[in-house]
Amino acid sequence: MSEPIKPITLPPMSNPQQEGIWLQAALQQWLDREFLPEAVNQQIAERATQIFVRQRLEGENDLGCLVIAIVTEMQAFDFSKSFYGEFAIANAVSDLLLDSLGIDRCCGQ
């Protein structure tokens, strides 16, 4: 029987402003690099970052819960001018965070 993937807990937030600035810039760069740079990418990065920072300030450190919160709240965002959707954004945030922590995200490791 296979083992379930262990939850990933982020370290407590020490500087919300700095973490938000980093995430917004990293996410917008990822969005612009994946397809075409679009004006809406900035709005997407801003909204996803707002959700993430608010959740973290409320004490949420579980990466899975943060991803679900981003998916849920980004459903209200108008993605009609974008190639992306809420799942792609939440997964990108997760990947960026894992990369920043030096956690290998390949193959469930």
C-alpha cells in the first residue's frame, strides 16, 4: 500500500509585506513567461497574493489549505481575458513556494 503524501507546513510568516512582494513578483513573472505577457497577469498576481497573505496572517501555514483557499477565492476573479484559471494560479503559487523552500516537487517527493 502506498503512503499518503505528508502535508507541507510553511514556516510562520515573519514579514508579510516582504513575502507578499516576493510572491506577487514571482507569480507575475511566471504568468508572463508561461504564455504571453498580458495586462491581466498583474491583476491575477495581485489578487492571488492578497488571498495568500491574508490566509497566512490568519494563521494558515498548511500549503494544501492555502492552495484550496486560493482556488476557492479566485473563482470570483474574471479570467475571461486570460489563458489561466484558478487551478493554474493556485498550483503556480504552490510550485513557487516549494521552489523557494528548496523542496523537490517532482513525483510527490
